[in-house]
Amino acid sequence: MKKATFTLILTLISLFTLKVFAQTMQDLPDKILGVYWSPKKDAKIEIYINGNHYFGKTIWTAVSRKDTQNPDQRLRKRDLLGINLLTDFSYDDGVYVDGQIYDPENGKTYSCKISFSGRNLKVRGYIGISLLGRTETFERVL
């Protein structure tokens, strides 16, 4: 009887441990989800998932502004509030890759990758190769 009880307890502990480990591994890519300050702290960006890709849209701005630098004249009258600044990122072994970042200050879109530094994001926009770029920190709000 004692051996059967011990085996049952050991089995339950093993199943629980496997379930917790599997859940942790499954949630790892989604740890990016949340709200972050822009580098200048003049906007809040919400990172969300759509399908298997990650996006970031403005959910708050210190000053209401239009997208006046956009190369597409039809988009220059749109508000910056609510637009996706970060688009189409895939998770790959701790880094979010193959995405793009839109810079409303100059109207340009750059290739981009995102990684974590503690709770904050290191967002690197670049042209061609990552070596030719700039990294900004997005501080987690929530």
C-alpha cells in the first residue's frame, strides 16, 4: 500500500512539474505582450499578438499629432494615435525578428529586431544589416 501511494504521489508531482514547464515554455514568446513607453516617453506602445506575429501600436500620445512625415500623402492627415509602429515580428529563440519599425519623425520604415533587457525592450532599427542601425530602449509600463 505504501509503495502504491508513493508511486501515485511521485507520478502526480511529475505530471504537475511537466505541465508547469510546458506552460512556461509556451508563454515565453508572449512575455513581450504589454505596454511600453516610447524612448522619449511621449507615447505608449501596446505590444499585441495577431496570429503568430507581434505588433506594436500607439495607445497614448502626449500631444495629438498627425503623420505629417509619411511618404504617402494620403496618410499624412491620419493621427499617430492608434497606428502600428512595430509590425510583423516573429519569435526566434529569445529575439523577435523579421519585423519593421515605422519612425513618424522622418516617415521612414526600417527593418527591426527586438530583444529584452530586464523588463525593457531593446528595439534595433536598421537598414540592410543589423550592424547599420540604432537601438532604443522601450521601458515597460505595465
